[in-house]
Amino acid sequence: MQTADVIIVGGGIHGCSTALHLALRGLKPILIEKDYAGRHASGVNAGGVRQLMRHIAEIPLSIRSMDIWEKIQDLVEDDCGFDSHGQVLVAEDESELAPMRDRVAELNLRGFNHEELIDAKELRRLVPAVAESCPGGVVSRRDGAANPAQTTTAFRRMAERRGARIIEGVRVDTVKRDGGHWYVTAGSEVYSAPVLVNAAGAWGGKLAAMLGEPVPLEVVAPMLMITSRVPTFIKPVVILRGRKLSFKQFENGTVMIGGGYLGRAYPDTNETDLDWTQLKNNARTVWDLFPIMREATIVRAWAGIEAKMPDDIPVLGPSRKHDGLFHQFGFSLHGFQLGPGTGDTMAELIATGKTNISLEAFRPDRFETADIGDKHEH
Amino acid sequence: MSFPESLHAAYDVIVIGAGPAGLAAAATTAEAGLRTLLVDENSAPGGQIYRAITTSPLKNSSILGKDYEAGNDLVHTFEKSGADRLAGCTVWSLDRERVVGLSCGGEARLIKAERVIIATGAMERPFPIPGWTLPGVMTIGAGQTLLKSSGLIPSGRLALAGQGPLLWLYAAQILRAGGHIAAIFDTTPLANYISAAPHLPGFVFSPYWIKGLGLIREVKRVVKIVTGVTRLEAQGKNKLQTLVWEAGSRTGSIDLDVLMLHQGVVPHVNLAMAAGIKHEWDDIQLCFRPVLDESGNSSIKGIMIAGDGAGIGGAESAAERGRLAAIDTVANLRPDALAQIPSRDNVRNRLAQTMRGRAFLDHLYRPSKVFRIPQDASTIVCRCEEITAGEIRASIAIGATGPNQLKAYRRTGMGPCQGRLCGLTVTELMADERGKSPEEIGYYRLRSPVKPISLAELASIPQDETAIKAVVRG
């Protein structure tokens, strides 16, 4: 049997970040990952480092994360491919701009100033290639993008260097609690610690259910595409809300096209299928919005396996069922940017018993009045 | 070319690839009355082996040889069968629901079939020597494509290097067409003659024996051959100038304009892997090949693989494996039509005959490790991203454990070739460096689009099935 202070299940950006921050606080974590760190959503997402358009409850975590992102090299000795050219939400017409105006006003009232309403002129300055008809939008200037696999791997590597044990290629079979300790059987080994963190991403719902705390998690497969190189024409990440789109040009000229269109996920075999009838809609939106892209070629497409909650915010914080159990999953297609700050917050919570960041909105029992299991059918 | 109006919205059988396996498979299912579509990215049928069989400018059939002419029979039988053919059409996607993504003349379609038979054949094994990316260095396969389709032979001082039946065939074809070859550098490891010897009896009774020896004799009469070659390096400033070679303790160099490399062919697995079909490592042929039953059924229901894509067997066996897949398809979809097509037993027997001698060739032409796993740190492995063997070894040292993690470190396999030119090299190099088997290390996880598709084509896919029908049927 191997003992530790904390056992973390799941080697995504969240598990690795929590492991690193626990190690920095002098604790000894063991992280168990069934495949390898960054194999799923954390390694293959769009890499968006975005505060823009976040759920109000996530904003404090997002800001805490942003502060870490801006000094990411100091933390993990790797630049993680992070660049900060801002993220822009484009309104395609006046009816889309009105709710944006309301949202920015509300954020300002709450004391958040990272989102800025922009007019057509500023939009055209930031995104010259956007269609003439767009009347404005919202910018978050500190936002940007990073390389997700590079980032997750860097967190994994640094966690290990700071004293975390990372065990990859081993699946958790059983979890038992006895005398204030968790006993986790994985492969041929038993691991024991007083604290357990469920950072198992798309598989987090299964683990939570195993521990008697089921949540209505849907396993989904968001898809992304990359184009051939085109002349550099856009710096910030561009997102739409009416029609789904996220759009980012890399320094080498290739363009990533996403927006949350879903393929089919097979979490038991780690497989996904792309749904080209959906990606076609994605291509159509780019065709309409960026005429410059019409000659581009799609060279790669893929999907990752990710957890989605009914209210699109994560399950995060202490269990309501067991002492010494913490959840950190269900980030609903936008957890990458939150990784650094959430790991820091979780480590603080585990090490000191408290944190200033409110996790109330993310309680695992918030769905209890709803009919759990309903969502699995979709 | 664009999609014809006669194209149906769904088919009983879609066959992908118009080489010997695809032609034979599509002809057989169509003869049995199944609605069959044969898709191929070339404008003329024949695949690689019978490339340009109907259009080649080489009217003198003695140049390409009698075996090449055999392609004519396959094409004629196919043309009488009633199958639809989409030429100049790219297959960029296939999924486990058997929906095939096609693009043709700037438009794209998604078409579903009850059965899909993948007959995408073989591709040349990567041959990563120092300097292999210099202009002037090309593969023998590419050279032969030019010869068959345009009647072109290389100009300037030419050498061939490598091993395998195609090398000798191409050398003979060049000579017959009036070309000149300065030297051939034979990389067949001398130890292979010993490991292949037990399989010699089977080979002696195969048709390859007489033909193969004849070709080699024909070439050796006029071309200088260096055997037992253990190192090759192409040198030159902006293009190939010199080939430096070693053969055991012998060394030398030769000034060249063109160097053609070849060390055998391996199954073209990209489409099958992207569909999610299970593959395994073949330690004799040194490549991944799909896990199939005797008829060619893959791990995904309704998707079959025939021909060299199922494991290298050559053109004649490819046609028989195409028929075998077709017979299984007819047995499942229209059993009452089985009487109209060749019997399974006959095809099986002919297949066994064509496979005679294969074990000898597999052992004799099993390429040497030094030419599969680059020893020099500066040798480029991934041509698209220009990543060297040394850079890959450095990534392994800091934690990359397999080809898919390596992508995150070095972007290998993420360029336009989708890993075709580096996949096997990366797997074998990582396996060697980490003391694991290639099976354990695995291959790139491949995805559609397996061939690039333009944004415009993707956006052109009709809205749904009814829309497809409406557009197609006008």
C-alpha cells in the first residue's frame, strides 16, 4: 500500500494543477490517471484562455487563473504557448448587441471591468476581416490562447518535480473509506490518503456516483477543425453566440475553427466520432463571416471527450456526503482557462480548510431537486 | 468533374479505390445486382499497379511488361458490371455508421452504404536517410507513376537505392524505355538471405521465381550493383549532388542528379484507422495492418478491407481478396444472387496460389533497422514540420511516451501529409528508444479528413438526406 496526503483521480489540467499547488504547499499528492496526462479534453481543446462571457459565479476563479496565466512561465518553467491578443465577442446584428450592452453594465455594477463594449469602428480595428454588417461586440483584452497539450504536460511535469507522484495508464477500480482514510485500488496497487479529489473530467460523474453522490453529467465530444496556412489576418480569438463559433489564427497561419458542435463520444473505449453534418454548419458560419477564409482547406479535425453539466458550470468544492472528498469536474467545455486558478483554490481549501472564493454555485447537490439521470438520455 | 445527377443518395456497397482489389470487388457485387459505387481519386482506373492502364502513352507494351496488361481484363469486367464509378473523387471521411465523405469538383457529399469495402492499397515505406528531403531525391513509386502516366524517365545521372521487387521492375522498365542507370545500391541485409532460405521452396513454385530472377538478370547485365549497403547519405547544397555510401567496410561516393529510393510497400492505413478500425503490428512485414477475418471483415460491422491495404500480398492476390470481400457482401445482402458470381472456394484456392512465395519475399526484403530508424540525429523524420530524429529523441527524454504525445511536443504528423511520411518511422524510433514493441507504442491517432477538404466544399454539403436527394436528382 502506498500512502499520501491527497489522492487525485484524473490527469487533466485540473488534476495536474491541483497536484502542483498541493505540492507547492508542502503536501504529498498522488495523481492517478487512466491514460496519460492531457489525453482527453485538457490536451485537445481549443486552448482558449478566456474570461469573456463567463458565468458570473466563475468570474472570481477566472480572474485568479488569469493572474497565474500571465506569469505561467514562473510557475511551470514553460511558456505553455500562451499569447494574449484578447478575445472578441462579435455581434452579428443589433439584436445581438443589446444583451451584450446589458451584460457589460451588470458586470460593471458588480465591480468587474474585464469586459468592454466596443462599437463597429473598434471591432473593425481589432478584427479587420470581419463582415461589414457587424455592429460591435465585447472585448476582453487580457484574454488569449495557449497550447493545451503543452500546458497540461508542463503542469504535470512541474507537479512531479515539486514532489507529486503521477501514475499514468492505471484505472481506478474501487474506492473505499475507512477510519478517516480513502483506500483507492488501481491496477495491482492500493493507495491511501485522508483526502480524495475527483478531477476525472468526463469520467467524474461515474466516480461521483460510485461515491454515492450522483450528478446529471452528460458525456460529450466537442469538435474542432484546423485549416491550412492562410496569410495572417487576425490576432484575437473571435467568438459568436447566436451562431456557434470560436475562431483563432495561430502564428504559423493555420486557423482553428470550433464553437462547441458535438460529435459522438464513446467514453468506455476513449473513442469519438466526428459529425460532419454539424461541422458543415461550422464551416458555413466561417464562410459567411470571413470571406478571406473561403479558399482555405480543412487539414485536420478532431473531438475530445468532455463533461457537460445541465447548467454549464462545474461541480467544484467539498462533497456534501463525505469528509475528505472534493470534486473538481464538469467544466462544460470551458474549463481550460480555469485550470491554474482552480488548482490553486482547491489546494488552499484542502490545506487550510477555507478559501475566499465562493464555490456555493458549484455544489454537487444543487441538482437534487431535478430528476437526475434525465440528461444521460440525450 | 462534379457529382453526376445519376448519383444515388445511398448505396448497397461503396468500394473505395480502383486498383485490382477495388475493381474486382465492385464488379462482383454489381454483377450480383447490388447497387454499387466505386470511388477513386484518379481520373482513370487501375490504382498504382495498373496506373493509367487505359490511358498510358506507352503504346509499346513490352516496356511496362505483361503483368501490367493484366489490368485491362479487370477494367473491362468492371465496366460491364453495371457499377457506378466516381473518378477524380476524394474520400476524406468514413465513420462507423458507414457514412462516406466524398468531394468532387469543389463540392462535397455524405453518402451512406450498407457495406463499405476499403481498397486503398499500399504506400511506400518511409526511407529516412540523411538528405532524403533534398530536391533530386524521390521515391521509386513516384518515378514509376510518371513513367506509367506520362511515359517519363528521369533525365540526368540516376541511381536507385533500396530493395524489393518494385526496385528491379522499375530498373528494367527504365532500361527498356531507353534510360540509363549509373548504379543500384542494394540495401537487402545479407542476413536476410539466411532467414528467407527456409521459405525458398514455396517461392520456387511461385510465378515470381522465374519472373523475378529474369528481371534481376536483365538489370545486372548493364547496371553496376553495389550489394550489402549499410549506409546512405544524400548530399548537396540546394539540391542533390552526391550520394555517399557504405557497404560494410567498403565506402564510396557518386555524383548524381536523381536518386530514387524504395524499401518496399506497407498497407495504406489512414482511412481505415480514421474510421476506428482495429490494427495490429505485423513483425515480419514491419507495419501496422488491420485485424480482419478471412473474408476481410474489420472490427467495425459492415466495413471490409481488401487488397494490399489488408496486408501486402501483391496485385494478383489483391484482386482475389477483392472478390472474397464481395462474395461475403453478397452472401449477407443478397444471398439468392450467390449463384451468379464465382464460388468462395474457387476464389480461396486462387488466392492461396497467388500467395505462394510471399513468405520468402517478406523475409528477404525485410528492411534493415538502420534504414528504418535514423541513426544520425540530424536526419529529418517529419518532413512537414522538419523535425529530426535527434529532436524526437530529446522529446522522449523529457517525457513523450508515444506518437500522440509527441504531437504536443513537436507537431510531428500534424502537417498536410497526416503522418504518411513519418508515422512508421516515429513509431519504430520511439519503440526502439524506449525498449518497447511498436504494438505497445502504437501509431498516430488518425482522424478524418484523411485528405484535405476545402472550407467551401465542406460548406457545400446539402442540409440533410432529403436535400441531398433534391440536389442530386435535380
